[in-house]
Amino acid sequence: MGKIFGRFTGRQVLYLALLLALFLLDAGCGRKENGADRRSLVGLTIRREERQVTVPEGRGTGYQLGRQFYQGEAVQIWGEKNSQGKLDICLYREDGGKEELLGGAPMEYGECKWFLDRDGNRFLMSQGRDSGLIRLDAEGGELYRRQGDMVEDMTQLSDGRLLLILWEGDNGRRLAELDPDTGIMQDVIAVELARGNNCFIGAGKEGLHLLNQEGLYTVDLRQGDLECIMPFDGAYSPGNGVQDFQVLEDGKLEVLQSGGRVQTLELYDPVGDREIILVRRPVFQSEIKKFAVLFNQSNEKYYVYLEESPEGVDRVDFGARTLVELGTGKGPDIICAPLLEQPWQLIQNGYLEDLAPWIKESGIREKDYFPAAFSRLRDGERIYGINISVSANLYSISREVLGENTDPDIGELVEALRNYDKEGVFESYGARRILLYFLEGSEDLWGMVDWEGGKCDFGGGLFAGMLEAAKRYADDGKGIRPVIATYQGDFTYYDYDYVWEQLEEQGMEPMGYFYDDGRHPESSSAIWMAVNSRSPVKEGAWEFLQFLLSEQVQFMDNIEYPVYKDAFLSGADNAISQGAFVFYDDETSQGGKTMGNHAEIFAEEGYVAYRELFDPTEEKVEKVKVMLEDARFPPLRTEGILNIICEEAEEYFSGTKSIEEVTAVIQNRVQLYMDEH
């Protein structure tokens, strides 16, 4: 385990040691293989169904006065203006049936929210300048009118009592009971109503319920306590369109939304008899969450649970915890970048499963995918992880720096940078990033590391030149200076030619990244995934990864550049057939910005729209495809050494030490690292 701790700070080592002790204490009990510990992570979730209440025809000339559950049914109350300039108040039932409640009502009633109790008594909540509560008799006469009370919501309990939420400005909300005969309001026991942006009250078989953004609660009207009986936990949000809700006898929740939608929700166990696949990452992208949902909907044997870093736990500590778990034979079934650094050490320690046999057995052919799909975590024929998308990134260098040699090797580039006699910066990058650009593509760091002999030598002029150039051209807030190197990424079918035209105008020569066998575009790896070699459900873990590589996922629009080549070409065909794309900006001036060579500006629905006129031709698609085919990942083996180099180089970049002093420390530390590994 000594090798595990080598890269952590004192605080992290202590944290790791404590965790390790805890894990070793329960090691004799055996691993809870997919048992209660994992089920507690998932818990119950929300199942939702939706139905649409029939909306009245011709409602454009009417007033929507209320939607509620009346006698257990979702109904709508509308005020329709008649020829006398009055309102005819009508009740529409779910099936579209219509009943007139009141004819010839004053227009002011159209500005109120209506509520019917179960006996059909009419209550009007005015929430404008003249806020208050009105009760009407069957003929439309006012039995009473209370002014000054801002009634936000109203409901009737099974015992007939009428309860209201009153808004009192800075004093917040309070719960009151209404005497329907006199209009007198009396406070009930204090209840916490200020949760979330909005809260609503509704009735169930017994007692009062409260609904807010966090969940559904029962309200104890004797003690004032709230008990959450349906937590939403991100699985559902009622939003701001709630009109009313009710709790059915079987415990299901029905929420009536604006637009006449009725959502029926119930708690259920999403896992059932399935085995849980635990996937861990500090934060998951929305597309991965969507893919996990699709997998869970279609797979009867396995259920994928995505575990993110708990609130208050940073990525380093979350990764440290995972590393210790892996070292004790536990941990997640699938590990996702950037949870752990130095995946090479994970491979060397045997923590990651070789997926090559699984890939072969599944019938997946590597030639059908861009190399990035399987090359990030690869050692020869062994494949330890996958990527589901591919990117191609380049660096470009000023021709003024390069002079006549526009095809330099790494030594010639560093020398050109050292000899450049003008100011300049690598665009938006600090010294560390520049130093990595020089070093990270080479398996042996340009001969400075002898893996077979177990020796290293950083005393040459090349390394000193790299340090000097990285410090000199760092963009560290010195102000606007000429850009001598720039980064280009996220090429699209549309703007490929435009990017090259820009570089040409700026006098830049595309370099790519320097690798041992030449220059190539570099892939970035935001979502590589690997399988824990000691997972008790490796078959399920692979099944999920195979699903992510499948046509079903790869052909989805969520992935801009899928690793499956046919999916890439399908996206290209769509781009070619569309011919252009549209994006919107809320600027109001017609002078607006132009994203490409040409833009046609027009207004639409209050926005200014820029319609790009790039032509995504087959030639452009082929150029992007060639870049994606050629894109490489940096070698894994050097990551530990590069971390040491960058850490110590900061002493030179900050001016604390000279190049000679920093080089000596790097030499000693890297040699020690190589001796240990």
C-alpha cells in the first residue's frame, strides 16, 4: 500500500490511513455483495404518470378562474364574457362536460381565483390591490367580503373544515381556518410554511397535507409538525404551475398543473430484484444521467446507480476514499474520470479490469470506432476503459516565431521560442499547461527517462529550455500581449474551414501535439469509464459500458462526436441536409455579432436570431473525420512523473528557485519515483 500514498499531501495521507483502518476492521465480515449498503444509496423514487384534462374551446375570449380537485375530479372554472359585458361562470369537468355556475357576474370576479367546496359553495380569492376573500350564494349574491387578506391557497379537509394559507409580506405565511358562514379566520397551530419557492395545502383521506419543491408532507394540526411522506430528491419537481393537489386513498399524489395536466405520483422501489451497478464520479453530465435512465428502463437484471461526491466533500477527498476502497477490495463497480488521477497506477496495482476479452466476446469491432473509444486506458492489447465520445484539439504557433522552419520537432520548437526576441503569450494558459504541452506526448519524455534502465536525466539543455519558455510565455495576468500560440478545440462540420481561415489570417501554423512518432491532434477524456476488477457484478458493469457503446446511445443527439463511426457519419449527413444551424441571442440591436463568414440576422419571438451560413460539405466532414481518426491521448505511464515535474517547477515559475536548483530536485524525486515503481 505504500505506493498508493506516495502522491498525497499530509492531510490526505491521514485521511486515507483513517479510512483504511476502518475498512480493515470490517474486512473479516466479508464484502456486502450488493446488499443493504448499496440499496440504502438508491432508496425509493418517484413514478409519474400524466393525463390531460380537456381544455375548453374558444378560451381565448374567456378568463381561466381556477383549477382544482372538486369532489375528487380535476375541474376548471372559466369566466366567459357575454354580450352584456358580464361574465358567465362555467365549470368544465375532465371529460369536457360543461355546467353553468353563475350567469351575468361582474367583471371584477374575473380577476379572482375561484374555489368550490364539496357542496358547491363559491369562494373568491382576490390577490390584487384589493386583496381579500368573497363568498357568494347560489344566486351570486355576496354573503360577505373580507378585505386585506392575501389568500394564497385554500382546501377542505375530509371533516369539512376549510383551511387557508395567508401571505403576510415580511411576516411570511401562516395557516388559518375559515368559518364559512361568517368569514372569520382563526389561526391554527404554527406550521412551517416557508419551505421552497411556493407551498400548497391539500386534503387526503385523513388530515392536511403540504406540498412544496422538496416533497409531500403530512401536517400534524395538534403539534404543528411536518412529516415528509414523499421526498422528491430531484426525481420530480412540482414547478411553479401547481393549481391544486390531492392525496388518494392508496397514497398516490395527484398534482393539477397549469394547462390542465394531472400528474399522478407514487413512491416505488426502482431496483426490485435487480443487482445494483454502482458508478462513481464527482459530478455526472446530464447525458450520462439520461443514458443510465434508459439502461434501467430496459434492463431486467441490473440497475445502474450514479453516485456523485456528497455535499461538502471535494473531488480529491472523494477520490482518496475511492482509492482506499479499491485497495481493500471494495469500491464502485465503474470508475469515471476525473475521480482518480494516474490511471496507470490503477492498472499496475490490478484495480482495473481488462475489458479486451469482454469486447471480443460481445462482437464489438474496434475498426467500427474511432481509436479514442479504447485508447485512453490501454496497454498493448489490454484495454482498461472506454470513452463514449471523441474530440480533437490542436495548438497553433505563430509563423513569426517559427521562421522558415514551419515543421519543427520538439527541440526545434523550444529553441525557436527561446530565441524569439519579442513579447508574447500562449493564449489563456499558465506555465504549467505550457510545460505539459512540451512534455506530455512522449513516452520517455524525449529521452529524459530510461524505463528499461530505471534511470532519468533532466540535466540537458532541452529541459532547461522548456522551463524557460513555459515561464516566459505564460499568460499570468500581465495584460494584453501578442498571442504567439493558441489552442483550438471542438471542431465542427460547419466551421472547419473557417477555423483554418482564422489561423491563416493570424499568421498561425497548426502544430498539433508532439508525440514520439510525430505530431497529432490530442483527444480530451472527460468521461472515460473503467470497471473495478474486484467488482462482484463485473458482468453487469460491462453490460452498461456495452450499452453506452451501442448504436442506441451513439446515435443520440446528446453526443456531439460519438466514437461509433457510423453515428458520426449520420450526424454529418444531418448537418449536410440542414445546410446551416440557428442559435438565438437576446440582444435587441440589429447590429449583432457574426459567428462566421456570413450571417443573416432576423427577429423571431422577441429574440435576435443569427442563422449561420457555413456549408457543411462532405469535404469538411472528411477533414474532421481524419482529425478524429488521428487524435491521440497522452501516454499513461508518464503521468506520475509529470505531476512531480509540474509541482517542483512552480518554484522556478514563482521565482523562488533557479532552473538549476529546480532541476536537481526534479532529478532526485523522479529517480526515487522510478526506483519505487
